[in-house]
Amino acid sequence: MTEASTASLWGGLDDVLRQIDVLRQTTGSAPQLVELLPEQAPIYADRSSGEADRIRGYVLASFEEAGLPSEAEPYLREELETGVRPYTLAAAAKAARGGCDPIPLWLTPLLVDAIERIKFADDFVSFDRNGASVGSTTAVAEIVRTIAWLGPRAQGARERLSTMLRREGCCLSSAVYAEIEKTIAAITLFPPDFGSCCSPGEPVASEAPAARLVLPDIAAIKVQDQDGTILACGEFLHGSASVVTFFYTRCMNPNKCSLTITKLGRLQQLVRQAELHLRVKIAAFTYDPAFDLPRRLKAYGIDRGMIFDERNRLLRTTADFAEVRACFDLGVGYGSSTVNRHRLELIILDADGCIRSHFAQVNWSEHDVLKALIGSL
Amino acid sequence: MDVREYRKRFEAELDGAVRELDGPSTTAQGHAFAAGQSPRHARVVARLSSGQGDAGADVGALLDVIRNRTADPSSRREALRALQSASFLGPSFAPHQADYFSALREIANSEEPDYELREQALEILSLSQDPTARDILLAGLHDPKAALVAPVKALQFLANDDHASAAPIVRAMVDQDIDEATKAGALRLLASDPVSEPIFSRLLEDRSQSCQLRAQSATGLRLLNPDKFEQIAKQIVSDDTEDPDLRAIVLSALTHTLPRERVGSDSKFTDTVQKVASTAPLQELRSSAHGFMRAVRSK
């Protein structure tokens, strides 16, 4: 069965939301809701980005009632860290309210970051399928509400929220300022170090799964680089440790693909400074090979500081991307013309083509990647 | 008229207009006035820009005007222009952004009596990739009875969002009996849809299509498959029986599409263009051919 026909089993948007409502009302349904979060899940296939966001937001918001399982946390974190849509960010904030102690350390700063990110594009949101509560709350208000819900555990937000209050009249609505005032008051009831006792350590930025040999699965796949050169994946990736990441030039989220390629350019510089450039290969595959033709890849990379040579390339598969997607189990979904949503992914392969590190759903830093890369040499 | 003279005259007119307003003139007032707003609304934009006065009340009043379906249509349109100008002010407009979007969605509705206002609201929303606007526009393309704006406008607005998944319905429209402007709008939207490449190849080669649609198809094909475009464009340019306007257009596009190192690498085609440059009856075609030859020589 094709992905699209599997999606059609879910029906139109309203049918999907109705089915999620049923799950919401079922005790112990949180694991089933988590299964609806991966971007490649059939529920998102062949839908527009707007529909995919609506479904995803609806699922995320369900965790407020269903309880937030730890398996959902990476999705929540990625949304708060990179999301730009008021609806999905508000949904992530609601999902956080389904969590229980210990609250992860990253939650509070990412909530405040999210306010800063969308304050110029705030919008009303409703998580009622029939839109009954439209106009009652905005995305920023939902996020502030979650910080208030954290109470003393949001000590880290006090200073930044106070700074926002001092800028009253600028950026946020009077209703949101009132919420922030109440939130600060709630946090201030407790001593500044109150929250620190109940926080676990930072989650590791990258998972390091058991080495999995992937190169044979993709070795024969033909790829074309930014200069039009066609070669086999195996030809390029075999024999050196490699950094492989994914992007597409039409991505609308500046915190995802554009930033990924910009950081890849910075990673190139770090690799060179560490004198590893002859021992490492760096590549980024486009999720959208039919549109991202060589000249588009080249311009996109150059504009973001990438320097191309035989060891550093942007790649497109000359045929379908499905095999690469399946091999790396990539979190990417497609609408009728292009990607409808994707997660952040960066993979480090060793010289034999085994996965040594997988940075998934985190806004990786080039310094962390370099460290992991050195570990794989 | 010389452009500097034109600019000077425009600035003088603008200065005069702004001086007529109450209070000191500001750049924001000038811009708002230039955008066709009344002095009153220009002052609102200026107050928002400077952070003086009760900006919240000003925006609230403007939102009330655009929401009021019984108000004078020209006042409502003017209020919308003022709000749209103010929405570019960033921090000072941000507190009102959610209310603004909400008001626009109220206007982008079948019950809205002012067609122009409804169309403007849909345009502004679609520029923000608003899902409500996208659904309304797609519904109108599916079912003309549900259309809130003309299909050519719906296509123009949907083209703002590559991720709207509008391509399947628009692909189907291309072969329907629709007017030329709508078909051109459909082709513009499909220029970012790789699946539509065969449509562009077919229309570009189809002599029964108008020159405008074939030129539009050339643009789409050039974006989606430059190699295929090159192949068909060379055939068209080399064919004396082809439409000379189209030959001029595709030759010019080819000159700007070919990588520098490949311009002139096809000696047979270069000879053909050389001949076209000296013998073609249409001046535009000769001009395009000369442009190509200049590119060959400057390699």
C-alpha cells in the first residue's frame, strides 16, 4: 500500500481530528498519540504543510490531558526550539503541561525563546475541533500560561520575563503583559534556587545508537552534486568518516534548513582548523531532489558559506529519495509537491559506513558535531 | 520626464501634503499618506511608529472600521490600508497582530459584501501562508460556487505558498476550458511543481497555444528542467516557421540560462543564431540573437 493510500484511510482533516479526539478521550492512549508524531507517519502523507501542522498541533495539545510520555519529549523540544508557527508552538506549550516532575531543564528557556521568536506573529489558536474557543487565547498567552504552570520550577525565566515587562507597550498585548505579571509573582513566591532541586541534567544533545551499518543499503544510489557531477553514494561516502545532514532549499523555517547549511559551512571551517579536512567528508542531501537541481544547490550552499570540493558537497538523488529516507529512517513527510514537514537530523558515519552518532531533533552546534566526529575517527 | 525630476516633484507634493496634517510631519506620516491613506489614518500610523499617544485605541478603532460591514466601503478599505502599513512597524504593531489576523479572517468570508476588501484580506492572509485563506482559495478552485475571489486571483494568492499542496487541482485546470489569464496564472503557480514539467514541455511545443502561454511554459520549464528547456528552445529558435516573438523570448531566456562555459559550445546552434541575427525580419528576434552572440564572444 502506498503512503498516500494509507493516508487516505485517515480521511480528510476533520476525520483525522475526530479520530484524535477519540484517542484523547481514551485512557492510556498517550503511546498511540506518540506514534502520530513522526513526520513520516502515514497520517501526514500527501497533505499540505498547513494541514500537517494542524494535525501535529492537535496531537501535541492532546498530551495536556493524556499525560506527556518521555517518548514525546524530543518532539516537544524540537518544536519549542525551532517552531515558527503559532499553532504548533502553542500546542507544544500545552503538551508540556501534561508532563510531570522532574521537569527537563531545557523546558523553561525554550518556552521563553519561543515567545521571543513569535511575538511579532502572534495569532489566536484553538484546540477545539469545531473552533468553538477561537479568539479566546493566543499562542504567546498559551506559552506564558505554561511558564505560570511551572511555577517555582520556572525560576530561570524570571529575569527574562521581567525584562519583557519593562518593555511594556512594545511587542506583546496588554492581556499577555497581565499574564506575565501574574507569572512572575507566582515564581517570586519561592526562593531563587527553589527549582534547581527537581531538575534532571540536560538531555544529551545527540543519541549514540549502537553502530549500524548503512552504507551497503545506499551504496548504489546515484547522486548528483552541486556541480552536476553524478556518482554513487558508496563512491563518495566510503573510506572516510562523514558528516551527513539533510535540508531542502524551499524550507520556510529559518531555524531549520537555512541554519543547517550555514552551520555546515562553519563546521567545514572547524574541520579545517583541526586539520581533519583530508580525513573527513561533509555532505547534505536535499529532501526535495526533483526541485533542488544542481544550480539551486550550489547557490544555496555558497550563500550560506559552504565551500565545495571533492570532499564537501550538497547532493540530490537522481531518482526517488525514498531509499535514502528509509535507510536513515528520516523524519520527513511530503505533500503533493514538496516536503510538508521535517525534523532536524545530522548523522556521523565512520569510514566503513556505520552510523556512529545521530543528532536528531536538536539544534546541534558545530562544536558538538566536531567532538563527535573526532570520536568516530 | 527625467527620473530625478520626477522624484523631486513627487517629494515636493508629498511634503506639501504632510504639512497640511496636524502636528509635525514625520516620515511615517509621509509614507502612509503616499500609500493613499487619509491624513487621519496617516496620523495613526505615525503615532504607532513614534510610540506616542494611545496606539492600542487607534488600532482598535481601525479594526472596528474594517469589521463593520455597514460602514462606508471606502472608509473600510482606507482603514485596511492604514492597518497594513502599520503592520510593517514591527514591535509597535505586534501587540495587535493577532487581532489583525482575526479581523482579516472575518472579512475573508462569503458574508463580506465588499468584494475588494475580501480580496485584499485574502491576499494579506495568503502572504502569511495562513491555512484558513488557503482552504478558502482551494475550495473556490474546486467549486466555483464557493469561490470568494476570481480564479486568477486565487491562483495568484496560492502561488505565495509552495507548501499549500495546490498543484494537483491546478494541474487539472490547465487542460480545462478556461480563459487565458487564468491559464497563465495556473502555469505561474505550477512553475515550482516538478511534477508539472511535462505540462510545460507539451505547451511550449504546442503551436495552437498563444505566444503568451508558450512563453509562460518556457519560464516554467526553464525553472524545473533547464536541460529540457535548452533542447526545446534550440528547436524553436532554429525553426523559421515558428512564432518570431516566441523565438525572441526563448532565445533571450536561453542566453541567460546556459552556464557561461556552455554558451557557444554548440557550434551548429551558434551558426544558426548568427544567421538569425542578420536575417530575422523581427527586430526583437535580431536583438535577442545579437545578445546571444555577445554572450558567446564574451566567454
